Amino acid sequence: MVSNMILEKTSVPARGLFLSIAASFMSGQLAWAAPEGMLKTAPANPQKATAAAGEKAKAQSEPEKTLSEAEKKSALAALKSLHLRTPIEGFDLQRIKGAFYEKRGEEIHHAADLLAERNTPVFAVADGKIAKLFLSKAGGITIYQFDPSERFVFYYAHLEKYAEGLAEGKSIKRGELIGYVGTSGNAPKNTPHLHFSVGVMDQSKKWWQAIEVDPFEVLTDK
Ligand SMILES: [Zn+2]
């Protein structure tokens, strides 16, 4: 989430900086071709996008929270017990190894980018409910999903569209179709991918302030 925000902020006014970001991507899983104008696409709903930017900016101004070793260990154990499935059928999870720690501009990615063809189905990684359907300038068409305990939040971004009938508050099952891979938000238009993250929330359940853990450590390929 944070990385998307950085791309959004830096790439429009500072093309040179954007190119350096693009170069840093080249060394990782996702090679950016940086087509002209790819970041100029207007959000479908500018009002919502503005609200999103505000909320994220507020979150950024607070000191970054981290998990203690004990909290992280506990979270990873609980997440593993959920047997999170890959959100894209048949995706080779080795391809996202290390992606969590890649740099996106000044920030660490803290997510995985699953490259797939446009309109590839995206499946819920666990049972739970749709906490928020959110349209943001950076993430585009996004889904925030809670697990049944509402301790964790799964974030799916750059979608082409939602699955039919998806709505906030809806209970969903692991493996249920929730959306389709796309390039909404600031994803390169010729590189459709799912930006996916796993966040640990505190009691407040503020899904936009969750602390991410590496999806590679908790996703399973079944
Ligand atoms: Zn990403």
C-alpha cells in the first residue's frame, strides 16, 4: 500500500526519479516498461480517490508501527493455521520470494505483485468478510478482506473489476471469486498484476493502518 502511494507521489512531477524507481523494479520480479502517460489515467471516481489520498497521507504522518518479534511470531503462526491459498490459481509462489523486501522508491514494498493476464480471476485467500471496497488513485479498484477473527486484513489492488455481487460486509469463503486482475490505479497499463498484502491489525481494526507481513511466508499453493 505504501509503495503504491510513493509511486503515485513521485512519478508524476519527477520523471527522473520515476525512471530510477523503474530501474529498481527491473532488478526485481516486476520489470516496468514505463509507457508514456500510464500514470495520467484519471480515477473513475475522483472524489473517492481524494478521500483515499487524504486518509493515507494521515497514516503516513504517524510514526511507522512495527511488530515485536513475539507479535510477529504469533501472527505468522495464526496466519499459517488459516492455510491461505494463492489468490491466483496455479501461481508459482517462488516468483514472489523476496518481493516483500524490494524497494519501491524510498519505501519497502511490503507486498507481493503477482503478474497475470488481464481478467485472470482473483480468489479470496481465506474465509472472512469484505471489509471495504475502495477506489484509490494509487491502488485503483481494491478490496480489503478480513479473516474470521478480524485480526488480519488481506488487500487486493489494481483490479480490473470486482466479481459480480461483491459488497462490503459480505461473508466470503476461501477460494471464492472476488475480482479480476487488471491495471487500475498506478499499475503500468502493459503489466497487469495483483498487488497483494497481508496485514496485522490492532484492536481498532483500522484496515488502512495494518502492519504487513510477508505473503510468501504465509501463502500456500493449495
Ligand atoms: Zn505492488
